[in-house]
Amino acid sequence: MRPALARLAREADWPDHARLDALAADLGRMPRTRSGRRIRFVPPAPRGAQGENYELRVNARGEVATRPRNWHDLFNALAWCLFPRTKASLNAIHASEIPLHRDRRGPARDLLTIFDEGGALVASSDPELIALIRACRWRTLFWTERERLLNGLRIVVCGHAVLEQALMPWPGITCKALLVPVEETLLHAPAEALTEVLDAAAAAWFDAYARSSSPRDLAALPVFGFPGWSEGSARPEFYADARYFRPQPRARMARDR
């Protein structure tokens, strides 16, 4: 997300819809829906108007309703620019599920929405670090194995609601994370290369598993425990606060045995 924000920070005013359209090209990504429509950022329907369903509008015409001067919608636009395959996958599954459930969202769309709003992609070359995340062993992960963590794991936040929350960071911000095994060399490659690989991996996972999975299949990850992401991370007692670093739920402990 930093390369996109850095480009926008150099500009004098908030990006309008045309600037957001151009940003994808500037970043070398041209997002399209699975229906083949080029993504365009457009004004939302007038307040009170009977508007078309958001996801169906995106799928049918490539139009992403984006409110002006709105952080939530700006981060959504940036997610389209940086994670085009994942966003296209989420949208296509939404569009196929909506006619099946009418007024209900259904379990697949619950999963998609939670990831779209609060998702993160975790890349790691170390299976033991991934196991610590699954087991919610936060002090071990973030403190005891800190050096190993810094060398063998990267977190890429893509959920636009979480990115908005991070404007005022606090330790309780938690992402629903998809865990992606990668080669160690990729962890030290340019951020753009890692993002592209994770984008493809996430899209493939949702294509294959979204209709048979639930939000519980994503790891709950307190991202501000990562070393250096908050002031508290410099102290071991920070990770003893169970309000933020919660133990593994009993139901999952039984399921994982």
C-alpha cells in the first residue's frame, strides 16, 4: 500500500475519480472484473435513489462507487489497484452468490466481506511461524521468536476497513489472515513482487474454497503485535494483555487436536 500512498502524498489535493483511474496504470496494474470490464471509480448514486447492488454494478459495468474525500473508499480503490486478482475474485463470487440467496448474504459472502474489509495476507517461509499463528501463541511469535519472525514472515494488509482503522492505530486491531507459504527469497524481494505473488495466491484460494469455507478458516491476527508496528511491541509485557492477544478459542483447540 505504501507505493500508492506515496504517489498520492506528493499531490496537492485529494484524488478525484479520474486520478484513481490513472493510478492503476501508474502502478502497472489495470484491474478488470472477471466479466472483462475495466475497473473505473465513479460517484455513488444520489442519496435516496434506488441504486443497483454494489457488487452487481461492479461486475456488470466495472463501476466502483467511490465517495469523495472518504478514507474507507480510497483504501478500497487502492486495494483494487494493488490486489486486482483478489478483488476480481471476490467480486465474481459475490455476483454469482447474490441471486442464490436473495435477501440473505449467505456463508460464502460473509467470508468474502470479512476478508475484503479486514483481510491480511501473511507470507512465510517458516512452517513453525505459521503454526504459532494458528495456535494463537502471540508472545512466542512476536517476542520469543522475534528475530526468526523478522527474517521469515511478512504481513501485507489488504482489507480497506482495517487500513482506515490504522489511521488511528491501537493494539486491538485484528485482521482475518490468509496464510501463504512462500520461498524465503521472496520475503526479501521488492514489495511489488511479493504483493503480486500474494494477490495471485489469494485469488486462487478464494476461487477454490470460498463456497465451502467460513470466516473461521481465516486466522485472527493482531497485526499491531508485529515488531515495530506499535510502541508497545518493544516490551514483553505488551503481549500479556489478553484483551488484544487472545488465546486460541476452546472450540478451535478441540478441532485442531
